[in-house]
Amino acid sequence: MSAALELTPTTLERIRQDLVGLKMPRALEALDAIVRRLEQGEISALEAIDTLLSEELTLRENSRIKTGLRMARLSTIKTLSGFDFTFQPSLDRDRILTLAQLGFIGRCEVVHFLGPPGTSKSHLATALGVEAVKAGRSVYFCTLADLIGMLARAEREGRLAERIRFFCRPTLLIVDEIGYLPVASGAATCSSSWSMPATSAER
């Protein structure tokens, strides 16, 4: 057990002010409990610092992921840990887990999940999006109908190039519900004039 160490009120107040100045709210919240453990000899000074920084880092990481998921506009949050592979025994589990490592993004490859309705294609595509957000990648989710609608509207308004740049911005574009709705000829011409790395899925 570590030797007990007592911090003076002046030192504690200075640390609190420093944490406020550094915008470390979670570390500030956890400070008193960590100091008590330090003073009681339960942890060393280095362990106290490590715990304090870990608390703050965890908060920031969770906040980053939460923001990334919100910006991705995922219809629902689905994960691979929540996927029942026994429900789809024909599915190659190892291949899906390899996709979750996101190497296909760096290689600029397009991934398609194909199959009849109710075979969890949207779940898998969304789960890859969640993994990408956790890995610090930017993600955007939309249906094919929404994608074509936005491009067609942008073309009518003379903003097509701007809208294409918008869809090219995220590292991973997930397009859902492919093949469910008829595509007008004008919209088809518009949407077929460009391509980008994306994960495509049909619900």
C-alpha cells in the first residue's frame, strides 16, 4: 500500500482552478474522491494522476463518439455486439468482423449487403458506421431516396457541385434502402455521374 500523502487546501484549490482553466470538468468532479484515496494511502501520486486523466479522457472520448453518431444521422444505433449471427447462419462471421476493422475505407472499396428483406442488412451497415465513428472516422447515413432527392433538388437550384462535395466529405457514406423505390430518369442521370467510397445497404 502506498504511503499516505496530505494535500493542503491551497494546493487543492489551485488544482481545481487549473482543471477549470484546462476545461477538464470530469477530472474536476473526480478530484476529491481521488485525493481521499491518495491521502489514505490507497494509491500513489502517479496512480492518482493516471486516474484523474483517465476519467477526463473517458468523458471526452464518449462525448466525441456521441457527437460523431449524431452527425452521422444513423436512423438507429446498431452494433456488432448486439448482432445475432445464429439468426443468419449463412453469413460469414469472420468476413463481417474483418469489415469492422475498416480496412475497406482506406482501400476506397465499396461494400454491398445484398439479400431479401429482414436479413439484417441495415443492422450490419449501421454497425460498421458505429465502428467507424468509434475509430474517429466521419460517417453520414441516408437512404437512396433521400440521396437522389437531395441531388436532384441541388441540381435544380444550381448547387449540384456543392451537394456532391457534401457527400464526398465523410470518410464513410452509408446508403440504405437501395432498390426499393423507382428512380426518375433525370434523377438517375444526376446520381450516376459521380461515385465515392461507401457502404451500401438495403433494408
